[in-house]
Amino acid sequence: MANNKSFKLKVRDAQNIIFEGDVDRISSFNEVGPFDVYPTHANFISIIKKGLAIYRDSKKIKEIKLELAVLKVKQDTAKVFLGIEAIPLDESVQGANKPPPEKK
């Protein structure tokens, strides 16, 4: 587990790990507005948007532009899953009422 001044972060898309390492803060945006995650943050899951800023030693070391992603924070570990904008969320709900295709 990370020390009390940092936590582990892993950012990935479907094929690659974009970032992995210890950080002391991340900043992003969700439906409520801008927010930060620090060490010992409460367990948290959110859809994030616009971007993700990654800080180490109180300096921004990386900024990732994104449309939508999922952020999961649990026990001093944060994971960000990029590429969720490719998932047709509306179609899955609309398709729930359609009968299955006929077999030939």
C-alpha cells in the first residue's frame, strides 16, 4: 500500500496502460463539477469527463484529455478506465425491450 503522502494510480484503455505509478493527487471533473482525489480518499466511483490531471511531489506531471472515463478509488488505489464513450449505453437500454432475432 502507498504511504500516507501518495497513492497508486493506474490509467488504462482497452489495449494499453496509459499511466501507472504513485501520485499525491489527481484532479478531474464529474457531473457535480471539478474535484480532487488525495491519499486516504474515501472509496469512490464516478464517471469523469474533460480530462485528468496527475500530480506527484505537488507538480502536475501528466494531463490526459478524455471525453468520458470511469474512476474507481478504493483503499489508496485509483483506477481510471478510458474509452467508455465507445459503449452504446442508450442502445443497451432501448434494446432491452426488443425480442431476440429469429433463428433461421
